[in-house]
Amino acid sequence: MLERVQAALPALPPAEQRVAKLVLADARSFASLPVGELADRAHVSKPTVVRFCRSVGYDGLADFKLKLAGTVNEGVPFVHRAVDEDDKPGDIVVKVIDNAVSAMLAYRNHAAAAAFERAIEALAAACRNGRRIDFYGVGNSGIVAQDAQHKFFRLGVMATAVSDGHVQVMSATMLQPGDCAVIISNSGRSRDLLDAAEIARRKGATTIVITASGSPLAHSATGAQQILLAADHPEDYDRYSPMVSRLLHLVIIDILTTGVALRLGSELRPMLAEIKRNLRAKRYARAE
């Protein structure tokens, strides 16, 4: 809701802009104060407060305040940050998709191209030289690690996905210079992944960290052989089932896979063509 109000701000009349700025300045108070107090604080009339609520797409002040309270209280716990208890299926479709699209566009506009360049180059070099590439993740991030392993496996790469903390420690201990460890974490606070990252660094491997920029795991990626691909999003990792974060991590893996495939170029295409031919017979029944 706050993003919607911010986006609508330039198009609002001056009086309604003052109401919008009041919302953005203290959304929690706006959701609880009576209309008279809101009008006084924004230096507008009571009808202007109601008109503002309708201008940004709500039925009136009561509807706006109800939805705003849900927003500032972080939505419906453990379900989704964008939805409300009384949403109809059609509303859920729109909100969940808009939430994901918004996060993807925000990431597109702020992604660090230089970090992706370094990560793709390190992974491509590991592929060319027959080195190991390990993907580490736990929980939902472990599922992303498996997807990454599958995508790199299709490129003919020696890639492994590890989601068990003990096996991660053993795997990281066997890494060597020239190998890559890709560490995926929504929160960046998993003890298992922090331990695996530290071991991989000590062994001289390149570590590529996909996590929130302010997390302990991100702060550990500071050396010459450490690469941070910051994956920031509006999802609260402590409260919600991860949806946007998982999609964002999968997109990052797709970017890395595509970049590596392009770097490998002509040496990769004959093998991909052969795999395609061998798989074609298993996909469709032949027409009579």
C-alpha cells in the first residue's frame, strides 16, 4: 500500500498530497487516528482525507485504514505480505503476481552488473578447467540449490547441490583453488551456511553468495575471491513463507546459467544439441 501511495503522490491534488505525505511519514498512526485528527495534522478538511483514500483506489477512509493496518502489521503472518484476510481469489491472484513482478523489476533496476560479471567469469572458468562447483542451501534455499545443480548439470558441468549441514562442511573441506561454492540463503543467518562459506574461503575456493545485502553472510563476502550477489526484497524472512525470495533466487540462478552458457559458446553447443536429440524420443508418443 505504501508503494502505491508513493507512486500516486505526484498525480494527486496538493491537498491530497499532504494527506499522502502524512501516510508515508507515519502509517501506523494514520491507521489508528480519527478522521478529524488526520485532517488537522495534514491541514486539510475531513472530506479531503476521504477523497484521498478514494483517489488511491480504496472505497473510503474505513477501507483504507483497515488495509493500511494490515500493511503496517506486516500482512497476514506466515501467509503472504501482500494479502488481507478478506481478499477474494481474484484479489489474491492480482496481489501475489503484482508483488512478485514488483520485486523482480526492483531487482532488475538495482542489480550489480559488475558482481554478475565476476560470478559468471569464475563459474565459466571452473567449467572450462573441469573444476568443482558446489551449490549450498538449506530449507527453501536448498530447493534453489537443487535447481541450480540441475541447470549446470545440463551444461555438462561437475556441479553438486548440498542441503545437509554436515555434508556441506565435508564438501567445503574438499574444495580447492579454482573451485566455486555458490551459497544461497534468504536470511543470510544460517549457521550451517556461514560455516561452509568460511571453510570454502580458507580452502581458496571462489565463494559466490546469494543473500540479503545486510546479512552476516553478505558481510563475510569481502575478499578478492568472494562475490556478493545481493538479493534484497520486501519479504520478512522471520514471518512469511518465502515466495518472492525463492523466485528472485531462481532468477539469479537463471542469469548465471545463461551467462555461463554464453561464455562457453561453441564448445557447449554440440553437446546440448545431442542431449536434445536423445531426450526428444522420451517426450512425445509418435503419431500413428
